[in-house]
Amino acid sequence: MNSTRRSLLFSFAEKYTSLLLATAASMLVARMLTPADIGIYAIGAVLAGLAQVLRDFGVGQYVVAARELTREHLRAALAVSLTAGWSLAALIALGSDALAGFYGVPALRPVLLLLALNFALVPFTALTLAWLRRTLNWRAVFCINTAHALTQCLVSVALAMHGYGSTGLAMATLCAGLAGLLASLFFRPRSLPWLPRWRGMRAVLRFGAYATGGNIIDEAGVAAPELIIGRLLGSAEVALFGKAQSLLNLFAHGIGSAVSPVLLPLFAAEARQGGDLRLCYLKTVRYMTALSWPFFCLLGILALPVLRLLYGPQWDAAAPLIRLMCWSSALYSMFSMARYLFIASGQVREQARLDVWAVLLRIIALLPAAMIGLEWVACAVVFGFLARSWLIWRCLHRLHGVSAGALLQSVVQSALLAAFCAVPGLAAVLTLQGAAWQLMGGGLAALAAWIAGILLLRHPLADELMRLLSRLRPREAKENL
């Protein structure tokens, strides 16, 4: 358990550092560039993100989850990563003209070319990061990803100040990839191979086919709103939706992305030892929703002051989108960890099949919604989350015996915590003037209510909080006790 806490500590430190740097850069860039400039980069980043899933081809998950991993397995994994990454980089570069023409945005071409060049740098860094996660060397992962995030923050702000627009944001991504590669060389263990080997690729490809198929379909579902909005409504609307999505993703980036790298090794170890994956998952749900439900509840209440304080009043139109999507994001947080459970237990095919159905339903809802307006797109996203949550629960129930009653029992305290946090949030919006005061007053009061709630309800997080506070006390105070 101590190793798990230590892993989570470094993972949270890494993700919060990256999140703070990204948020700082986003706040500054949003005031320097127009929504159209940011929207152009967003379209390019989404397109590159789809290719990014194919580029990895499940290699990272294979390295983490494989029961046995020899040097030959690693060379085969590197071969798959290099082949997929460099092939996709070439395809993006060759297709940049056609994609720019499809969206009617000539400035999209240099953005795609720079993002394609970044693909050539990624495979070696990706293999190192996967190995470090498998061996739970989170300190090294923290250093590599912090170097990447810091470089992207500094370069994007500097280039935006000099008027480089969307191209500057893509150049910052390329510089960040180079910084991550250089940092990974310092922590790269000698046992990792530099040369690929084509023999043995079949095992990696077999695993990667299902893992990547599910990932690319899932990524397509995530990217679909912005791609469809960009084609039917325009780049400014893409930026508005992207700002709403970025605030909703604060939980995923700040909590989910810190926990998920630890969850896959944790579930995989539990599966190898023959442990009870059902109880392990329910415990994870209990912890995660105690954080996510209060967060999304408060974000829905404080959406407008958060937008004004972070990005300025020109982004007010994103507030209704946030309010619509908050509650479905909270519901989905009960099921977002299931992917790692299915992969760790060898049910990659089931995960891929689930992704196909979920994304199809989401796209079917998005296409007509984008012809009407952004709020209807948000409603379609809500429908997509509801459908996906139901599909995941069916798989959890069938494969691991997770009943609806057990899930509901695990989130009762989370619902109460969300209610505790909603009261001060509403009070701040109704009584305080100014976005800064509303956010500061509502946020601090909600935090106090959340801490009081986990103590009063005797939530398992209370023990972790007390353990953390005991470590923060001065040594003299501990001795006096």
C-alpha cells in the first residue's frame, strides 16, 4: 500500500505540475490570440491526436501489462512503435493540403506539418515512459513530463507574444516533444534497446490490434465534436466548445490522468495475483467519485466566473455548454476506470467492442445536433456519455459481477459530498460580486465543506487526509503529542 501511495504522490505531482503550466499558458494565450487562431490549432491537434493513438499501437499498454517482458519483446515493441509512428507522420504530412482544403483553412497546413514532425521524436520517449511506469519509477516520469510541459508553456507564450498564431502553438508542441526526448535520455535504463527487431512483432501486434482499435475509436468519439463543429459551424465555434471541454477536462487532467497510470499496473498486479478485481474496482469508484462529483457540481455552478477569470469575457458563450455537460461527466466518472480493468484482465477485445458501439451512438447524435447549434452539440455529448456509461456497466456486470446496487452503494457518500459543496458555491454566486470573489469565496468555502463532509461521513479519504496532515506537522508538535 505504501508503494501505491508513493506512486500516486509522484503521479499527482506530475499531472498537477503539467496542468498548472498548461492552464497558465492557456490563460495567457487566450488573451493574445483570437478564437479563430486557437480553433485552427485545435483542429490540427485533434487530427494529430487521432493519429497519436495509432502511432502508439498499444505498445505502451503492452509494455506495462505483459506478464513476461524480455529484451526481445522490447525490441519488437520498439519496431512496432517506430513503424507506426513514422508511417503516420508521413501520412499527416502528405495529407496536410487536402485536410486544409477540406476545412477551408489554409493556415491548418503548417500546423499539421509541424505536428507530423513531432511524431518522429515520440517512439523512443514513449518506450522509455512505458518501461518507467511498469517499474513504478514515477519520479523519472515526473521529470520527463514536467520538462515537456514547461517547454510547451514557455514556447507557446513566447511565440504568441510575437504574433505567430496557430503556427506558434504547433511549434511549441514540437519543441516540447524534443525537450521530453532529451529528458528521457537521462533516465533511460541501459536494458532498453536502441535497435528494433521485426521478429516477435506478432505478439505485440496481436495485443495492439485490439487495444489500438478500441483507443482509436474512443479517440474518434472524443475528437468528433470538434471535427464536426469545425466543418459545419466554424473555427471560432470550435474554440468555444474547446474552452468548455478544457474546463470539464480539468478533472481528467488533474485527477484522472494522475490516477490512471497507476491503475493499470495496480489492476494488472491484482489480476496476476488472482485478487478480487470486483472489490478493487468498487473501491476505486468510491474514491474517484468522492473527488469528481463535488468538482463537477461546483464547476457547473461557477462556470461563468471561472471562464471570465481564466480567459476573459469573450468566452462567456461557453458557460451554458459547461453546465449542460457537467452532470453527464460526473456520471461517467463512475465508469472511466473500467478501461484499465478490462485491459489488465485480458479483456481487450471486449473493450474494443464497447468503444465501437459508444462512439457510433455519439456520432449519430452529434451530426444532426451540429447543424442546429453549440448547445445542441452539448446535449449530444450528454447523450453519448449516458449511452457509454450504460454499455460499460453491462460489461462490468457480465464480466466482473459488478451489480447496479453495489455501484450505487459505493457512491452514496459522494452524492452527499457534492451536495455539501453545492451550498457554498450557490451562496457565493448569489451574494458576491465579481468573478474573482465568487470563485475564491465559493471555491474555498466548498473545499472546507468537502473536508468537513469526508470527516463527518467517515469516508475512507478521511484516513488519507489525516495521514497527510500528520506528515505535514512540525516534528516538535509530533513529539509533544
